[in-house]
Amino acid sequence: MAQYKCSVCGYIYDEESGEPSTKTAPDTLFDELPHDWRCPVCAAGKEAFSVLSSEGESGPALPMIWRCTVCNYRYSEEDGEPATKTPPGTRFAELPDMWRCPVCGAARAAFVMVRKDAIAHEKSEKTVSDVIIEGLVASGIDLVFGLPGTSSLGLVDAIRKNGKVRYIVVRHEEAAAMAASAYNKLTGRIAACLTIAGPGATNLATGLYDAKEDGASVVSLNGQVEMQYTGEYGMQEIDQDAFFRPITVYNNTISDRKMTLLLLSRAIRYATLRHGVAQLSIPNDIQKQPLDPSICKTEIVIVEPAITPDAASLQKARDAIDGAEHPVVLAGFGAYHDADAVLAFAEAIDAPILTTYRAKGILPEDHPRVISVLGSVGSPQARILAERADLIVAFGVGFSKFTNVPLDTRIIQVDTNPVKLGVGNMTIPLWGTCSETISLLTQMVEKKTRPGLAEEIAAMKIAWLDQLDSEADSKAVPIRPPYLMKILSEKLPAAAVICLDVGENQWWFGRNFLMKQQRFTMSGYLGTMGFGFPAAIAAKLAYPEKQVICITGDGGFSQAMADFVTAVKYDLPMVVIIMNNRQLGMIQVEQLMENYPNYGTDLHNPDFAAYADACGGAGIRVEQPGDLAGAVGKALSMNLPVIVDVICDARRIV
């Protein structure tokens, strides 16, 4: 009689001996086994077996483990069970019929064989890295920013082999994290960062903190050294779990390969539903281990559920709206995708619309109901309306100190985060998504017309636009920032995506640039310089068909300028407008406001236009206001990365 060997786990079936664990009688030929017969060790089908040319020892290659389905106790054939006086080496099939689980008393029939995962994994052609990258793609994540290095080579090679992931290699990890943060802010989709242990991980921190503060979903994958946490002087080794803990909504290290898919699915789920950074560290040796994903635990990533406020709160809000004489609608970033609903609500109660800075452009700023941004970059008219309001209806507003919402006014506050609700002692909190809640309120409220309001808003808009126009001196040299913003307002396409840096460029953009239907993104609550250009890289990858414009200052661009070659390398046409005033202009203003003498803010800049040319892009330097419109138009027509270096006046209001 013959013997057959399982090619998966090495178990040998002996026709002469049969197999007690599958109740196969002795002298049963292999061909006579039922079609659904499975290997008793690894559950492989009959097709996995081949005949042996010489005799071998019958039975499992390794002792098996059996699990009680009632209490989860495990019986090891290798160890036996002292509690039932079962000696080591006793096969489960050899246990007496009356043998019972020593924990819960269940009969042998309640036990199932535990598959030897280690054996199955060793036979897999996939590695942990392969499974991670496949898991990202399956979750819709196909864009990775990062830098390769020693402790992430397995993951990088998995990206190479996968072919469905775009891997954008940057010059500094901070840019990778900022680009991933911007990608989510612009699209709602998740991008990943990938870098090495130690310095690569720490370099991500600023960009990941930007994502944390602005509620952007990002997955950060980081290599780790093989021997973790060995103490001081480990090469490129830090305690990454501790380092990332303050930044993340989910933070873990894959120290056991079989946990790979479970931890990855949790990371994606937390990043998605908690709107933040999920970090996984993967030690170098584990990245390379074989892994069979079919026997790994995983979890489902659900979409974010819609939240509807309770009926009593909605009724209270309706009564407040119906009783208000001077209501104002304040639209925040949380309502950015609900512009039509915001407008319909404002029209129903005949109220003006103000926006936070991050919601600038939710509706075109020439709309007759939209005044401007409320806050330090907004108009005096917006402040007048907010201060005189007897009710502010705030949709998805973060209540930053720069918006400076009057908290002693009655406020209806709609937000998905209950912790943020209740900003003032007269606030009516509505825990709900804007997309659900705004339409409900619109249906519930009494429709009103407020005589004279439309004329008042129109007069306010004219006064504000006249002021902006008067500030835009078309003859002043150096070029005045208001004039730069006027030209950009006229020249930038309505479908453009604008990526904004932090500094004086941000102040002037918020105040003087008039949005049409453009999308824009910025570093909101962290307010970090150097965000604008990595964001532009992300924007062009997200929207290759759109014009992408980065508006930055000389200080902010200098922090990210090494990655201009990244835009050239990956053929990402964009226009970078540098407001070059040779100053950290915002700091200069802050020193003035706090009665400090100006000190330490002057900048020694390179020729940014020449730098663009040297990188393989194009550079245009503008010193005269009469050349500005032509230079911007030319840059927009060029199909490559372009820097427009605009020599600007460092003074704010003159």
C-alpha cells in the first residue's frame, strides 16, 4: 500500500494505517477517500497530496492543537493535559470517549482542530509587506508619500511589486506628511506616509500634527529596527509607540505577523471615523516574513454614519430661529460640502452668510447673500453683522480665536463631535452631520422675509469691495500685496485648486482674494509654515485635470523648496506664487502689535526664479506691477512647474 504526502504541511497519509482523527479505517486507499476529505493537519484538499516513492512515518508531521468551541480551552497533543492525567504525546484521536474538557466539561465532539498557522504562513509566497500594501489598496488607499530606507525596504518593495499604488518619493519626510494631510482635506480620501524608523518617523511629526489638529485622516506606516527598545544608542531606533501616542487616534506596532490585517484594518477604521492619524510601526524582520492573508483575522471598515439630532433639540432650535430678529448664518469647514443646503437655509430665514477662514469659498464671494470671512482677516461689515445678531446659526464651525465668534450671543451649533458642542452658556447644541441637520432645519423653520436686509447687505458688499479696490495700488513699487491678490482674483480659473501657506500671504489671501468656485486648503489650527507647496503636490495628484496654484511667502516656501524637484520629477504642472518681501512678514507685524522692536525677521533669499530653472521647471521674476498680470497669465499657460517670484512690499497697511 502507498503513502501520500501533503505538500502544504508535510503530513503523510498511510493507506495501511488509515487516519483515526478523520475516522478513516486502515487499508483505505487514497483514491477511495471522500472528495471533501481534508488533511487533518492543515485542512488542505486531496489535490495537495502526492504519492511518496519510499516509505515514511505515517501521521502528522507535528503534534496538533485542538480547541474547545465552548470555552476556548486548547488541548496540545505535544504537552498532554495533567489535569486529566493525559501524558504528553497523546493524539487527540487516542483520548478515551469519556474524556472531557478540563475547563468546562464539554465532550470531545465540541473540539475542533486548530490549523497550524505557522506552517501555512511559511508556505505562502506573500510577505507581511505584500499583505499590508494589498490591504491599503483594498481599502481605497493608493497614494503613498515617503522616503525609502533600511528599515522600510520590505514595504517599499511591496509597493513596487503591487503596481496599483502611486509612490511619491519626497526629499523630506515632513513634506510627505503634509501632502497626505492636504490630500484628505481636499478629497476626503486617505493617503499614506511611509518612512523609516527613528529620524524618518520623527521628521513626519509636524505634518502629522497638522492632520491631527485639522481632523484630517492619514495612515502613517513606519519601519522599525529588528530588536526594539534595546535602550540607548540603538542605531536609528526610538520608542515609536511612545513618540506617536500624542499625535494619533490609533497607534500600534506589528510584533506578530498573524496580527497584520487586524491591526491594519483597525488603523484605517480609526483614521476614517475619528478623523486623525493612525500609525503602524513594522519591524524590519517582520516585514519580510511570509504571511497567508486567508487565515488572518481582519475587521470591516465602515463608512462614517450620518447623525441626526434628537427631536427635542431640533424643536428648541426651530423655536429660537423663528423668534430671532437678526439671525446670521456662519458656515464652517464642517459644512464645506453642503453649500447648497447652507444657501437654502439662509434664504428660507432671509439671513446673511458669513464664513470661517477654512470655509472661505463655500459659496462664491460675489454672491449677494455672502458678506465675507468673519475674523481677523475678515471685513468690518462681517463683524458688525455678527455683533448685532441675536442668533448665530453655526454649521460645522471650529470656534477658533481668529474667528472670534461672539460667545455671549445665542448660538445654534451643529457639529458631529459632541465634545465640541456647547461653546457658550446660551448655546443650543445639535449633535448631527451638517448634510442631515441643515435640511431638517430648513423644512422645520418658518419662512421669512426681512424688509431692507438685501439692500443693506448689498451696500455693505459695495463698501467692502471699494475698500479692497482702493488698497490695490497698481503703480506702487515694490508691488503691494492687495494688488497681487486683485490680479490673482482676476486671473485664476474658477475651477482651480489653491494651496495656501502660512504667513502674510495667508493674511492677504483671506482678506483680499475673492473666491469664485475654487477649492483651497491650508494648515488651519497648527498654522505651520511650509504647508503650501507639499499641499500643491497632493492637489495635482488628486486633480490632475485642474490648475493648481500654491500661494506662499518666501519664508514658507524656503522650508519646502527642496521638493520643487519632486514636482518636476513626477511631471506635476503647477504655479507657485511667491510673495517675496524678504521678511518673515507676519512676525514683523506681531512684533509691532506687541511693542517689540523688529528683530530677526529679515531673510536672505536666493533667486527663486533661477532656482526653478535649475530644477528643470520655469521661473519668472516680477518686480513691476505692470508686468504682474502678464506673468501670471504666462505661468498658467505653461505645462510644467513654474515659480512666479513676486517682489512685494513687506508693509501691511500703508
